[in-house]
Amino acid sequence: MNPDRPTSMSSEQAATLERLAQVRAGCARAALESGRTPEQVSLICVSKTFDAGAIRPVLEAGHRVFGENRVQEAYGKWPQLREEYSDVALHLIGPLQSNKARDAVALFDVIHTLDRPSLAAALAKEIERAGRAPTLLIQVNTGEEPQKGGVAPRDADRFIQLCREEFGLAPSGLMCIPPASDAPSPHFALLSMIAQRNGLGLLSMGMSSDYEQAIMLGATHVRVGSAIFGTR
Ligand SMILES: *Cc1c(COP(=O)(O)O)cnc(C)c1O
């Protein structure tokens, strides 16, 4: 018996599970409407800023796919949670510094934010060294916002090719974060188009406010935080 585990659920934890069920249902509905099965769309529960106490009920409910945006923060909670729930899949959805590539490759199953040659080089080196290859997604800055990571849409084809040919990496898909002020759908459609013409199967797009739209436009992974865990 885990001494940290609460014997009864708090109302906040119960609310989280209710919201999780609603988001799951929304994902399933959108998947079916887009001609896919619910299993073909992966819901990443974004647990950044939430501690193990908030995350544990979601694990207890059987969910196993989580997203964090900081390597350091993820190390503060996930190694221990993984001792209890060994089949957790962890996604890094935030910017990655090259000097954290080693830690990221060791902890994460999927890295969504490959966006520059220096990081591609660092990841290639660590994957080789560790003998462990997380699934890699390339972030595209579809809104070309200066403060956001990601390759510009016009540079995406070239960067994908560079990852493959220069660094021997095999990116599996693309990720984007549309500008908060824009309608997201054109960004999702652009990301899908870039993925298709480069033979990439995975699309990480859609957050709390727009995950259903993203699924309708082909998302294979949605990253949902506040709609499940509450406001940060
Ligand atoms: C925080 C975050 C999310 C989740 O955002 P919500 O609006 O809380 O669902 C998704 N993607 C990235 C990259 C994030 O940093």
C-alpha cells in the first residue's frame, strides 16, 4: 500500500475524473466523425504544473499517456510514478535545450519539439549512445510567431530531409501550437498538408479549446491539459 495514496478521493480529484471522461468522449466522437476509431487518436493528458497527487487518480482510472513541457519538472514526479505504473508513456511537448537531450532521451517516449539542426544533432548523438530512440515529432511554427519554437512552414520540408539524411533520424510526424488569436483550423490543415507531402503519419495538434477540431482535421495526438486537470 502506498502511504501517499489518499484513501478517499477529494472533490477536486473527482472533478478531474469527470472532466477526463468528458474529454475522452469528445475525442471518441470526433474520431468517429472523421472516419476513424477512437483508438486511432491518442489523448495526451498534459500534467505540467500538477503534482503526483493530482495525477494519480488519472492513472488509477487507467489512463497511461501524459505530457510534460519541462524536462526538469518531469524528472521531479515521473520516475517515482513509473515505479507504480510501469506502462506510462511520457511525451515531451515543451521546448528542449540541446544540453538536456540526454535527460530527455532517457525519460520520454515521444519528443514533440524537434525544431533545429543543433537539437537534431544532440538527439542523434544521445539516441546512439543510449540505444534508446524516442518517437520524434518536428514542431512547425505555423503562425510564424517569433516567441514560439518550431521551424517555419517554408523550411519544414528541408528540415525533415536534413533530419533524415544528415542526422539519420526518422521523424514520425509533426506538431504545432497555433497562435492564440487565430482560428486554429487553417493551422491544423497546413500541418496536415506538410506531413502528407513528407510521408509523415503522426499529427500532434489540438489542445483544451480545440482538440475536437484538430481530430476532425486528422490529429493522431491531442494535448489536453486544463480541460482535464483544471486551470493552472
Ligand atoms: C500546456 C500545453 C498544452 C495543453 O494546454 P491546455 O490548453 O491546458 O490544454 C498543449 N500543448 C503544449 C505544447 C503545452 O505547452
